Amino acid sequence: MTLSSPSTALSDNDYVIVGLAHCFMKQDGDVVPVKILEPVPSAYFEALVKGVPTSYKTLYSLQLGELVKDKQPIVTNLPVDPKNVQFCEDFVERTLAAARTYQTRDDIQAKVPYGQSFSDVNFSSEKKRILNSTNNVTAEDNVKQHKYTHMTL
């Protein structure tokens, strides 16, 4: 049995949504706010429309050619000041993947037409999104078990 799949060829005119995320980074023991521009796949956009808390304040619908040129992120025609915004990690690959998710989603393209912004999201910074945090596991993290846990009585 073979499954037919839609065309995955991308062009500069393909639709994609990017979000301006308000994140944080640890620097010298302090937590510093940073703004990150990152692509939003169509499935996550649907969750955002339903009210899922997010670090995004605003989403922008753009064309792929306005974000990626020669496999490099570009800063022309961005709806935000590029001096105050950083691209997310693996921006190009993630943007290409997100653009593919919108190829068959005319309903989303109608909801946020090209060139428009969308800010009807549930922005929350209650759970801070820290980008460079590390999880250090120590011996104290082990769960203490009763001495008879692994014995047959």
C-alpha cells in the first residue's frame, strides 16, 4: 500500500507564520529577557487559537522568501526591529518545516491573511521559558525507597 503525499516543494511565495516569543536567558546568575523570532507550525497555531498559554505575544504571517534566502535567515521586511530580536536555534530548518505544514491549510491562511499580524493569543510569562537552562542531576535527586522494596517477603 502506498500513500500519496502532497507536494513538499517550497517556493519563496509559500505562506508561513512566525511568532515573537518573549523568553529569558540566564546570565551571571540573573534572568535576562530576550525576544526570539521563531516559526510556528500549523498544529501549534491551532492550539494557540484555542487558548493554550504561550510565550508569544504576536504572530505574523509572511512569505518564506521574506525570512530565508540562500539557506540563511534574513532580516528584511520583518515586522519587528531586527536589532532587538534574535532568530531561534535552527531557524532556517524550522521555518522550512513550518511552511510545509501550511501548504494544505487554506483555513489558517484565511484566518491570518498574508502580511497580517495575529495577537489574539493567551500570552503568559508565568512559566518562564529559559533558553539556556541546564538540568543538573545529583545524588540527592534519587528517590529514597523502603529497604523492603525489592525483596520477596
